[in-house]
Amino acid sequence: MISVLLLQLVRMKRSPILVLSFLVLTILFVGVMAGFGASSDETETIYVYSEIDATPWLELLNESDDFQFEVITKQEAQTQVKTGELNYALEIQNNNYQFLIGTEDPDQISVEQYVNRTFEKERKLRQISRVTGEESIREQIETELANPTLSISTEAVNSSNYSNADLSRYQILIGMTLYFAIYTIFYHLINIVVEKQTGTWNRLILSPIQKWQMYVGHLFYCFLIGFLQIGVVFFIFSFLGYDLGAQWGPVIVAIASYVFAIVSLGMLIMGVATTPQQLQAINPIVATGMAMLGGAFWPIEAVSNSFMVALSKGMPIMYGMEALKATMLYQQGFSAILEPVSILLLFGVISMGVGINLMERVKH
Amino acid sequence: MWNFLKKDMTVLKRERTELMILILMPFILIAILGFALRGIWSEEGEALNMTIAIVPEDHEQEGNDMFQADIEQLELSEQEKAMIDSTASEIMPVTMFRDIFQSDELKGMIETVDMSEKEANEALRKDEIEAIITIPTDFTYQMLQKMFLGRGEGSELQLKVQEKESFYTRIVENIMESFTQSFNFQTAVAVVTQGSLNVDHSSSLETLGGTTTISTTDKPITAMQYYTIGMSVMFVLYAASTIASYAYVEKKQHVLNRIILSGKSPIMYISSKFISGISIVMLQLIILFTLSTVLFQTFEQLTLRFWLGIALISFILACAVGALSALLTSIAVRLDSDHINGLFAGGITTVFAFLGGSFFPTDQLPTFIGEIGEWTPNGAALSAYIQWMQGTGLSNLMPIFLKLVVMAGCLFICSLIIFPKRRRIA
């Protein structure tokens, strides 16, 4: 078992390019998408164009903490909406606004609600000062509004110290790291198929080594590579302005059980596909599909459809994300990750069992 | 040349499973996500569907009565008392608040259920509801006190959610803020003008807001359309690594050496990979677009002109991906390793997909990302498809076509340069 593992490690030492390139790719990608260093508390940018001088409206709109309104020319807006670079743009008219829509976008709803509110208030204020003709009435109303009759308080069950922008950065970091690790793991698992094809596997079977030892040696190697890749990426980013929580225990358990589930999934796929080329074609599609459905590319909370939610519950990456978010973002301990971790382990054991059975059946 | 192509096609045809996966898996994914998206963005523009629990701990009538009793004890003239009485009894803040969820705009999107505090907390924990709105005890009473007598802190609606910054929280908060803002505004105006001015003159103003589209058909691109195209242009990239992966097998099984020995030029070999790439991508796109039109009515315009345009864009995209297959083939043969295909399928494709906007438009990312994205084959093609669907003329798409063709040309030339010279193919 140890010698099989060592053999794999020697192989990796000889051609470390693939492992390293995935590592570099993950770091670069997360870096570009989420930014290195601490966040500058980013807000959502909405692009605005107008044929009139829209400065007074812009000042009002930009009082928001969530949105940043930026002016572009009408032509830019039209081109960008047309080419799909922007889903929508906001046109400010004399006393009104309009959305120029290219592609439907659910985020537009909350933007529209906000813009609507701002415009409605300002229009009424303007109207009242016009009707009453009093200059001071505006200030009087504003003073009165500063001390409102009705207010809202929001309380969150899962509170975290992170802003929206921060959450999406962590989403990208965790999601992308878990996603790219799938490729590394799957790619190294192909070695088993290659060894079977080239005959190394059969020669090893003739040696005193047990079959389970060969499997364990290979699988443990893949596990190690996957675990190290995830670990190294998190480790590096913890120095690049990401606070990943101090509880290394639960984090390590969560990563380990996720990697185990993915290694097992790889074995299941290899039970179905038999040549390295088939695996080359299937693996990325399985990985991407799983990442999309399991919420590695966008937060799963944004999905309301019950069918999608049900599907996501079948994706190991969903539980990996859940466990890591619980520990890293919400600083929860072992009790919080117990459920996702046990589902990952169960998933791992089942697909490993089915996968090895299928592979052995193909052989005979 | 023709023979090479025939060989490639025969090899691919033999690997039926793989071809099926390459073509059908993306479709299954589009279908699954498409069904889901239908739920999110359905035809009536109902962008979401959520349930909110309302915990009514306040009794509107009791609050009102209590306030009336307070008024009775104040030292005011009978006339003033009567006026406050009659105005206050008309104010039903809880009913008003509940009514907003019954409005036409929100009715289809948000469902409200009355629950006790315990039930609501349980339901929130189980993810059955998205938010809890508590109308606390003495809500009406405190509000009336503040409104008419300027006493106390006013009242507060309590919102409880899973996570503070989630999509749903923002929507609910926005709805509640709209309500409180207009409520406070009216109150403020009433206080300032002593009730002499009725603010509800909004009918005299033109209606606020609205939407326009750029498309000549006057319909925005639906999420389903964007998604179908975004996914399709991403999945065609996998064809490139698949073809190059087969080329690597040919190299390993000495097929390539035999071909070179027979005196055929490597250009022929590379070109056959290029054309195989084009054929697979075209096949993929035809099947993806046809199936999603037939099954999901993704594309409604069925004019010949529309489809010819789509076919042209697809063909040019196919050329770029074909050239990528040629390049990957050359690299795999040159390095004598399949790693490059693994890296391309695993990493580079995903990066391209993000940069090119296959998952979501790039406007929220730094500008330079969008600019790089325009230079990825999938990003350029996505942009061309979207413009064409919005009714842009073909002549306006020329820059994109030119970009893709130049890209294809460069990649192809690179692949010729990288392909090992005769004696170096070991």
C-alpha cells in the first residue's frame, strides 16, 4: 500500500506541472474574481444615462449603501445592453425614470424598488413645495422624517460580520477551490485506468500485494493531492486578507470528508466509463454540472425553485460548501458541520462501494 | 485530406458513448436548469416565489380603543378630541401593511401566512419560509401615540431572516421600506401641514417608472435564452480538448508516425483535426438549439433569416473552436502528454466561461475582465448571438466575426508552428 502510494508520489515529482498549474489557476482565478486583499466594501454598480442633467437625481440615488449609480452616455448604455455586457441600464428623465432592458435579471427587482422609492419621495416633495409655495416646508418635512413613526428592525438567524460583497468573495473562494479540486482528483484517478490499460495493474496483482492495498494506495494518493490543493489555496488566501476563522479542526474535517466524497464519486464514474479518453470527456461535464447545481458558482440560497433545491441536495459539493461556510464564515464548531459531514461520508461510502464493484465487474 | 477526415469521423462514431455525452450532457444540464429558471422567471414576469410568515401580536382594534381612552383623559377641547378620534379610528396600520402583500404586483410573488412566534421560528429553521415579520404588541397604540401626541418612540416592524444579505432579505426589506417610507412621509406631511394638505395626489403625476427594450421585437432576452446560449458556447469548448485527446491516443498508438511515414504533410493532419472540431461543434450547436426550441420554445422567432444568422454565427464560432482543437492537438503531440487537455477542459474552459459571461454578464466585474472576455471564443460568440436576437443587422456584427476569424487564423498558425517537425516525432 505504501509502495503504491510512493510510486504515485514519485510520478508526481517527475511531472508536477499539472498539479501546479491547477493550483496556480485556482489562485489566479479566485484572485481576479474576488480580489486579493481586504474588500473595499463594494457596492452593486448600476449604470445610468440621461439626456438631461441628472446630477440632482444621482445625488439622491447615491445616498444608498447598497447601490452605486454611475453615469455613462446614452450610446454606451445602448451598446452595452445590446451586446449583453449589461443586463439593463437606467434612464433618468425629467421627472421620471425608465429601465432599458436587454436580458431579464432578478437583481433588477431590488434596484427598481429602490429607485422607485427614491423617485416617489422626491416627486412628492417637489409637488408639495410647489402646491404650498413654501420654501421651508421641505426642510420641515425632512426634519419630521428624521424622527419616523414607523421603523423596521432586521434580525438574522445566521449572523456574520460580513457584508454582501464579502460574502460573495468568500463564496467565490470556497466554491472555486472546491470546484477546481474536483479536476485534480478526477485527473489523478485516471491513473488507475491507465495502469490497467498498460498492464502495470496486472503485474502488480501478480505480486504479493493485495488488491485492496493497491486501491487504497491509489485512492489515498488522490485524496492527499486533493486535500493538499484545497488546503494550500485556503492557507495562501488566509494571508491575502481573507479571515478564514481560527478553528482549524472543523475546517480540516470538512475538507477531508469532501475530498473523500469526490474521490468516491470519481470511482463511481470510472465504473461507468472505461477509457481515459471517455473520462476526459465526462469528467469536466460532471464537475461543471455538479458545481452549477450544487451552488459552487453562485450561492444556492439564491435558488428558490424546489426542484433545483432538491437536486442540489444530491450534490456532494453542496455539503462541502455548507460545511466550510459554517466553519469559516459563521465560526461554528463541530456540531454545525456534523450533518453535512456525515452526508458526505455516507455519499462517499456508497459511491465507492458501487464504483469498485462496477470496475471489478468490467474486468471479468 | 478527405481520408483523414473520414478516419476521424469513423473513430468518433465508434466512441458513441463519448459523443453522446459531449452532445447530450449539456442539453440535460440546460434542461434541468431551464426548468428551474422557468420557476424563477416565469412568463408573467413573476421573478420569484417566496413565503413570509406574519406573527400578529398586536390587536389593531384594542390598540385603537386604548388610544381613544387616552385621548379622553387629555385636557383638550371636545372638538379637538372628536377630530383626533375620527382620524385615528381610520388609521389601521396593520391592515394597511397586510394589504401591500395583496397588491397585484406582489400577490403572485409573495405568499403570507399567519403563524405563532414558535411556529414561525420552526418554519424558518426548516427553510419552509424565507422571512418572519413580527407585528409587536402595542404596535398600533404606540404608533398612534407618536403620530398624534408626539409621545414615545413610535413603533417598529420586526423582520427576522436566515441571512442578512441574501437575495430574499433584500427584496423583503425593500418592500417593507417602501411601505414605511410612504407611511412616514404621509405622517410627516400631515404633521407639518396640520392635515390641511392631502399628499395622495400622485394620480396627477405621470406614472412612475417603466421599461423599454432595445430589441426590435420589443422583448428582452429571457433568462432561458441567455442561459441556453451561455451554456452552449461554453460546452462547445469541451469538443476541442476531446478531439485533441484522441489525437494523443493516435500519437501513442503510432498512428501518427505511420501517417508521417506515408509522406503526408502534417498540415493535412492538423487540418483534419480543425475540420473535425468544426463538425462536432456544429453538430452540438444544431442539436442543442433544435432541442431547446422544440422542447422549451426557447427561440420563438422561426423566420428563415433568423436561423440563417444563427447558423452563420455558429459556424464562425465552430471555426474558432476547431482551431483550438488543432492547437491543443499540436501541443499534446509536441509535449507527448495528455496533461494539456486535462488542464484545458478543467481549468481554462471554466475561466473562459466566466470571462465570456456564460454564467452571468460581466458588468459587475472589473471592466478589464469584460474586455478580456470579449476575446474568448465563447464570449465573442455569446455577444454576437445576443445582438442578433435583439435584431441587430449582420453588418454590425462584422467586428465580432472578424475577431473570431482572426482568432481562428492565429490559433491555427500557432498549431502549425508548434507541431513537431518530421524527425522530432518520436
